[in-house]
Amino acid sequence: MRITEPWVDDENAALLTDLYQLTMLQAYWREEMEEEGTFSLFARRLPKTRNYLLACGLDDVLRYLEVLRFTGEALDYLSTFDQFSADFLERLERFRFTGDVHAVPEGTPIFANEPILEVTAPISQAQLVETFAMNQIHLQTVLASKAARVVEAARGRAVVDFGLRRMHGTDAGMKAARAFHVAGVAATSNVLAGRVYGLRVTGTMAHSYVQAHDEEMEAFRAFATLYPGTTLLVDTYDTLEAVRKVVRLARELGDAFTVRAIRLDSGDLIELAFEARRMLDDAGLQGVEIFTSGGLDEHEVDRIVKAGAPITGFGVGTGMGVSADAPSFDVAYKLTSYAGRGRLKLSPGKPILPGRKQVFRVEEADQAVGDVIARAEEELPGRPLLVPVMRDGRRVSVERADLEHARARARDEIGRLPDRIRALEMADPPYPVELSRALESYTREMAEVATEAAR
Amino acid sequence: MRITEPWVDDENAALLTDLYQLTMLQAYWREEMEEEGTFSLFARRLPKTRNYLLACGLDDVLRYLEVLRFTGEALDYLSTFDQFSADFLERLERFRFTGDVHAVPEGTPIFANEPILEVTAPISQAQLVETFAMNQIHLQTVLASKAARVVEAARGRAVVDFGLRRMHGTDAGMKAARAFHVAGVAATSNVLAGRVYGLRVTGTMAHSYVQAHDEEMEAFRAFATLYPGTTLLVDTYDTLEAVRKVVRLARELGDAFTVRAIRLDSGDLIELAFEARRMLDDAGLQGVEIFTSGGLDEHEVDRIVKAGAPITGFGVGTGMGVSADAPSFDVAYKLTSYAGRGRLKLSPGKPILPGRKQVFRVEEADQAVGDVIARAEEELPGRPLLVPVMRDGRRVSVERADLEHARARARDEIGRLPDRIRALEMADPPYPVELSRALESYTREMAEVATEAAR
């Protein structure tokens, strides 16, 4: 058994793909099928508990397309497969992505069947990048979509990402912090995400720190003295007893007392928050905020906010970090055009809209009232959502997709959605998405061609 | 905004942690709390749809403990936080993990409250590694536990991992293939996982390849000619029509026809499999197998197998790849001992068993009948599950944890579980797990001490 480094990076990401991408690539080359194909990445349907998805992850896909190379080490490994010929591997060494990408910018709410991105390139290139593009867009869209709901439920109170320990691996930990930032999350506990993405990093203290001290009060005193403006965790033994200690500590330290918040992590959070607030207020500690954590999700946050509990921030972990109610959506990356002709398939329940497309978002008084999925060349009423982001393998803008812009866009675009679509409950009726007449008739036409291909 | 490489590797993994680990570390050092602590990593409870968890991910944690370092770059970043003093950062530069680890070997079925691993080290060290240890053990245990169910349902038929595109990021894609191998999955489509872990890599063809050809038959002919022993995807347009083409292709190619299987990916898989089998058999193609994919999970695989459908393999993607029904479990990493004294907390619903522990699996006639969680130094009837795996920061065995051993262990250990625990349905009664009398009385004793600490 061979074990190399278990990390994915720019050097080996080309191999992070499904084997069939490479066998198909060799077949396309062998058959001299080098004409342009368009693949469309979209959600076949929304998860049952989502009124919309928040598109995210584009930047990582563009970065991959820019740096995609097969190293000598990768080719050596592929040479151990008897499927691949020497001349294929030689050609693979020169492989570069030279195609175009149109996409909805990160932070745009999207709906079923709307392209999140479209890749147009010689078919072999567009085919090869499928797995990575899906992996990154799917993950970040899943997580941004979940976080948007938590942020919505918090109604302006801070939501902090505490999920790294239960997210699915290291890459998910990083990309989650990024996607959460786009969705409006205030800060993360993930230090590396802070460094890589320039995010605000925060943290409190763990139960173990309290337990390691012979007395809870000692732990509070030491931490509060060392870290001005810190947060003390009060549920290790008895929450209200611990709040009393915070009050005692305030008296003891006088002006040196700078504790910013207490954190509730178990028990009846609403009841405890009211009681702790009263105790803090009675002691003149109106400035000490109450922060909560412990199994929170959008529904629990909503319940706390609706109860009027005096809580100013939420540390949200697993529920948001794995998008527990909808850890995946039915994302597809499908060939919609090849050699100038729309393509589709006829598999039951898995329709494809042929050709390159555009989505028009129709708005009235700054409120979105419906989308129209159209052929790319159509000009219809509404705001077109897909924009060119890469041409001939280079980003259209030389700047990196700016995270702060994506976050501002998400806030603005979500703000334009109808209230029932922003709500946590499932919208009835759902957001209206129609096909343009031209796309409808093109789809019918191409279905006939596909029926021919099936003969 | 600053963007550096979005990849985690040995160089920066030290920063992939929650900020509070670092603030607590500084506090422990400042308070001269350097005595030995033991942290226990365990599941507080099993997910509602799991009768057991299959422990996995230890190797990645041990590897991390061996290489854990703070680079100059990491320290530069930490120096931008006003919480950290210059002398702390200087000391962090020399940080090494020098502790001991006891753990259940990968591929061992475990139950609620049983330690998956225990870290014993100066408390600051054992604290710091919490986030990464949880992240990796949680992910791989989640995925191995799910895959074990799919493998069980397949009753000897091959299960192939097709999930990379919808797994949560690149690390999940790699670790899933690894965890699935431990759980008995036959192969993966993930090429890089094949290279890194020495796994069998397989693949078929995508709809896009068929669509890109003007006729489905052309696509079949080209692929079958190029790849001896390949699998043809037959549901792009009309499954049974496509099976007829496979039959025609067999006649056309004669001895050169080496297609090993067809793949069904949509529609009524059971009905289509029977019909396709009949058509292939009628044409003398008994050797062409039927492989299925498309939204499979353990329940769907079970339904197909119980219907007696003539299917020899399953390509399983999203359902297994994100462990859709249980994408997380309530994993905890808790201080159970410090300075020679058992520690626990009293938060409602979140009990901790104090001290270092051992788990004894009691077996009768090679069948596990129950586990006893005991204090580490106890010797009780049954097979002890926790073994030393790291001493003074070095692996006890110089060899890497061998994946093939873990896979063999999983097969053997799952084989010793009662049938009702291996079953897909929830076991009633669940697997019996008791506390030893010594652990029970130590827990009571330490609860009294904790009540003191709370005063």
C-alpha cells in the first residue's frame, strides 16, 4: 500500500476527478471530437427545505481552471492504468483550459434549472472539469444557502461560525467559512480561514478550561484578566451559579472588569437568558451581553428571537456546518450544446434545457417577481443574471472575485426576494420560474433530434 | 482583502483550529497549568438511523500530531491578533506534541460514550489538537458508518463510490474514498484517492459522451472499441432501445466485443434490470453484467437485492457521499482528567465519564453480546478495544496504520455484531453498553468534586 500526502493542492488537483472524465477525454481526442461544447451546471430541483439557493464557489472553480495542469507525477500514476496510451499522456501534459465561462456572480439567489455556470470549450476540456466544478459549487452553495437562513432568522443579531470540528473535512472547513461570509455570517472561529480569506475570527472558552481549574471562579478570573473584552462560558456546572460568579468578579475587578459577554451552551436557553439578563442588569452589568450556542439552527434561532430573549449573538456549529437538513442538492453538470447544436437527454425525471442560456430576473419596485430562463442570445425584460467571467481560459476581470462584493450582493439580492421566499417556511406558491417561448420551442425541437439519436 | 492558497496542508494545518484553542493555550501557559490532562473523543449518542458507528480517521490524526508545527507565516498571522503576546508566539514556535494516544483501531464498531480515542498530554497540547482531531475522526466515522450499511445491503455485490462531485469539498472526497475502503466498498471513481491510498479506481461513461455523438450507437461503438471490458451507460434516451444497440454491437463486433457491463441510471431499476437481463441472455450475452446507479442508498440497494434483480454492482453517490440521513453525529472531545484527578461537567444532557477508560467487548461464540466501559486500569472479562497508538508524540508502531488491515478488521468486527445491530432497521433492544462498577462509583465521586468546583 502506498500513502502519499493526503492533501489536495494545485499540484495534484487535476487527479481529483472521476476516472471516466479521463477515459472520455481520451475517447474524444481519439475520435477527433474537438468541437465546442457547452456544459451547464444547475440544480435539478431545490431541497425540500429551501425556497432558494445562494450561488457560491465560483472563485474556486475559476482558480482551478486557471492552474489546471497534469504534473509528471500525475502522468506517472495514470501510466499505471492500462486504459491510457502513451500519446494520450503526452498530450495530457500539454492540457490547458482555454474555454469561456458564464456564471451568476457569487451571492446571487438562484432556483431550479437556472444555470449557476456554463462552460463553453472544446468538449474534452469542458468535460474534464466537471467533477471539481460540481464539488466546489455544490459545497459552497449548500452551505451559503443554509447560512442565509440562519442569518435571516437572527434578524440582525450576530451569527458566528463554530462548525469546523464537525464539518466534512479540512476543505469544507475553509470553504464553509468563506460561504458563510458571503451569506452574512459575522465571524468564524476558524483561524486559517481568517488568514486565507481575511475574515473576522472570534472565540470564547471551552468547558475543559473551566474544568481544569479547581474552581470555576479561578478560571473566570484568569481568563477575564488575560483577555480584555472576552466572553465567559457559564454552563459547565450550573449556569445561574456561574452568572453570580461573573457578578462577583465584576465587583472584585472594578474598572478592570471588561468582560463583554457570557455564553450559554445548554439548558433552556430562552429562560436562562431572561434570568441571566435580570441578574446582570440588577448588578449594573447592562453592558455584558448574552451569547448562545449549543445545537442551534435557523429554527432554534428563530424561536429564540421570536421569544424576545435578550440574546445578542449566536454561535452556530453543526446544523449550519453540514447543512444538516439538506446536506446536498441535486446538482447536475450537463452537456447542453455540441458542435453548434443543442443537446439533451430523455432519461425520465432528469430533463436538460438545451443550448447556452440566460436568466432574466423580473423586478417590480425593487422586488423580484419571477425569473425567465431564456436562450443566451435573447433580450427579454428583466435583469440578466449570467455574466462572462472567463474568456479563453482567463478571467474577464483580472481581480479575484471579491468576497466583500459577494457578501454585499447577497444582502442586496436576498433583500429583493419576496418575503415568502426569504421565510424559513416553505413558500406557497414557490418563486415563479418560466421558460421563454424561444427556449421552449428550442427544447421541443432538440427533443426530436435526440429521439433521432436514440434510434 | 487577502487571498492566499485555499488549500490545507502540513504547513498550515496548525492554524486550522478554533481561535479559542490558542487563547486557552496561552492562558494555560500563563497560569503555569502544565500538568497532564486526558481528553476523550466519543459520540454522545448515535444518530437515530445508526445501530453502531464504524471508527475511522485515526491515521490522519496521528499524522497531524506528528507534524504539527507553527511556521513563521502562521506566527506572523497570529501576531496580528492583539490577544497574543510576543513571548507566547515565541514559545508557540517551539510547540511539539509530546503526548500519548490510546484509541480503538480503525474499522472497529463503537457505540455511544465509548472513547474512540483518548489523548493524554500536558493539558495545553491535548487541548490544542481538539478541533483537527474531531474534524477528521467525525468525518471519516460518519462516512465509514454509512458505507458499512450500504455494503451490508449489497450482500456481496460490489459497491462503488461515485460521490466525489457532491461530497463536501476536496478533503471529504479523499477521506470518503479512504473511509469507504475501510467499510468494504469495492472501488472508487476518485483518481487521486487511487493514487494516494492505493485504491482500485473504476469508471464508466457519462451521458454527455453519448449526447455528443449524433447517434447513441456511434458512442457505444467508439467507447467499446477503445476500452476492452468497459461499461456502457444505456439510459441517455431510452434504456431498452439502448440495450438492443448493445446486442447489435455484440453481433457487429463478434469476438472483439468485450463489454463487461451496462449501467442503468434512471427509471425503474428493478424492472429495467429484469428486462435488460432477459434481452442480453436471449442474445447469448450472459457475460454482460448489469450495474446500476442513480440516487442509491442502503434502502434502495436493499430493495433491489431483495427483489432478486439481476444486478451485480451499485454505483453509489450522494446518499453515501454526504451520509444524507446522518451527516453528523454528536461527537465530543472532553477533558476527563487533569493533574491526576477525574474531571466532568454538569451541563444538562451532556454527561462526561471521568478519567482514562477502557472498553471491554464481551463475546460469546464469536458474537458480541455487550460492551462494558471501564476505568483504564481495570481488567474485566471481554476483549479490550483501546490500544496504545502513540507514546511521547511518536507512533507506537513505526508503520502507517495499514488500510488493508483496517478493512479486514471492519469485516471481521462487523461480522461479530448481532444480526439486529447489522440490520438496516433500528435495533430493539439496542446494543447493550454498561459502565463498570468502578467507573460508576468514580463518576459519582467526581460529580461531587465538580459540585464543589461550581461553588
